[in-house]
Amino acid sequence: MRVAVVAGARTPFVKALGSYKHLSAVQLGIHAVDGLLDKADLDPATVDTLAYGWVVIDTRTPHMAREIGFGSRLPATVPALTLTDNCITGTSAITSVADAIQLGRIEVGIAGGVESMSNAMLVVSDRLRLALRDAQTAKSTLQQLGSLARIRPSDLLPSAPGVEEPSTGLTMGQHTELMVKEWGIGREAQDEVAYRSHMRAAAATERGRLAQEIAPLEGIDRDTIVRASTSMDKLAKLKPVFDRSESGTLTAGNSSSLTDGASATLLMSEARAKQEGREPLAFIEGVEVVAIDPADGLLMGPGVAVPRLLRKHGLTLDQIDLVEVHEAFGGQVLCNLAAWEKGWKEEAIGAVDVERLNVNGSSIAIGHPFAATGSRIINSLALEMAERGAKYGLVSICAAGAQAAAVLLSR
């Protein structure tokens, strides 16, 4: 039973602490889901399940997907599943719904993800947390005062959630600096990835292509991170931010930004789509999820996932009409492209024609709300495939935790 990608919708993506800083992740997710219902002209009562994810979790809303279901136009009787899987959360949500459709448990499902980096929970020091815990459970006033006396003024300053890998102590940017040095990827090549992403996203915005994906919110109808006015000269002037030595190459310009946004994808069984007279944008042909040792390169998972996926389906890279590679960093994109071309832990599959790669820009220009990215990319690729009449499309997404997902779409 084939699973059809029928429609997609998302909020405009905006830089964190910007236009959406007053909106919670739940509010953004509700808008994406309702926007999808509108774009697909779908009766909410026909939805069998909602799978929705986030990465920067707010423990006050442990079942975020269920709250989105309650707040949206979906009936309260639609079951919900909350997922978290780093940057492949969106594809994991889609896979969850697709698997249920293939098993025949459901016929219609919505999947996606959301991130409100503007409203990430602040973290207090362990000393403050433990002192407050002990004071709360103390059996006398004297014990309470003793617990509170352990608090120091510096403990009162909260910090944002850490972005370091718990397993390595390094950030994704620091890991990518190690990767580009190992693979010999220079600064100019990384800036070229960023420049091309902005130019293509700007062009896609102006011709209304990206508007097809967007459900306007708060008076915003386009992604606000896209910079049509950038240039290679401007990008070259930016200072490295993860390795500040002379050998550092990753800058704010060739890295994706912290982003607020949400995306949703409508999936149906092929039979149900036909019954409703809907023309699928594409079908999910296959999914490959891998995990590697972070010491081999934290964001090098696509170097394994994509060759395996193509091999399992008897396809070569030359047979893929459109390739979408998530741009966490320009350097990460280039390292994985090199792994495909030269061979790494899998046999070489060849080089990607840049004219088929991220044709409407990607995460550096459009933005990267972690959990929303997988849904955004699949929606965008499916739309582009339908517009061009493409036969095969490929999605490649790296993730923190040294995992990755590859998705094959067909028409």
C-alpha cells in the first residue's frame, strides 16, 4: 500500500526572538495544522491521527501534540503522538504516520514539527535546584533556612538550554569545524553554499513558489531570514563563530539560524486519496534512518543513509531528479556530498548536479526550526516534483546525536 504526500503547510520561518517571540510552540503548531486543513480543503473529522514533534522541549507541556490537537480544528477524538528526534523529528513523525497507513491501521494522518526557540525553557543551576528542593521538603524552618543559605547570587542567573552534545561536550558547529578540516572543505566553498541558498530562496519567494507552502501568520507571508541582498563579499567579511582561530571557517552566514516556525504534512493511503479525488504530490517510496559514532563526524550520517537507501531501491544518484539536502551548515552539506562522491562507509554513489540540488534554497536561507525542517523539506520537494513532473526526489537530513534520515519520494 503506497503512502501519498497529499499537501503541506507551514508558518513563515522567522529568526528566533523576532516576530514570533510572543507565540508558543503550541500556538505555532496549531497554526500549521489549521493552515494545512485550509490548504487541503480537508474535513478535520476525516483525520485518523496526528504525529507532531519538537526538540527544545517544554516540560510544562509534555504531550505537546495533544495540545495542538485540542487547539486546532481537529476533533478531540483524534489521537496524537509527541516525538523528539533532533533534526530528523519531522521525518520521524512522517514515518510514524506512513507506517500506520501501510499497516492498514489508518488512512489519513497529519505529521510535522514545531520549534519556538524564542521561548525555550531557561535552566537554573543544580545548586539552586537542589537547594529549593531541599527547602520544600524540609521538616523545620531552621532546615529550610539552611537549604536556602546554600544559594549564591550567581545561581539566580538562568541559562538557556545547552546546545552541546551530551556525549561529546561539543556543539554541532564545533563538530562541523572538525569535519570540514578532515574533509578539506574551505571557507569559500561553504560561503558559496550559503550564497546559492539565499539567491534561490529569494527567487522562489519572488515568483510565489515558497508562498505555496506558507500559511501567513501575524501579517507575515514570507520567510524573513532570506537575504536577497547578500553577496560573496558580504559573507566573506563575517568572522568564524565556532573556531575563532585562523583556521575557523564556520560563520553566522554559512550556518543555519535559530528559528521559530512550524510545518505540517498531510498523508493518505493511495486508495483513500483516489477515493477523495485527490492527486498526490508524491509517494513515499522509502526511508532510511542511520546512527553512527560521533567520533566519525557528528553530522556525517547522510553519508551512510543515502547510499543505503538508493541501493535498497536499486537506484543510482543519476536517476534522482531533485535532491534536497538539509543545510545545518554549508560545511556539513559539502562533507556529505564529498562522502557520496568519493565513498566513505558505503560505496561511492557519485556527484550531485548542483542544478538539481536545493533548487529553491534550503535551511541556511529559509530557516531551521529543528523539528519542523523534515516536514518543510518533504512538502517543498513534493510540490516541486509535482510542478516539474519529476519521477524521483531525495531528501537528506543530518541530526544531532550522530543520526540521519534519507527519504525517497516518487511519482
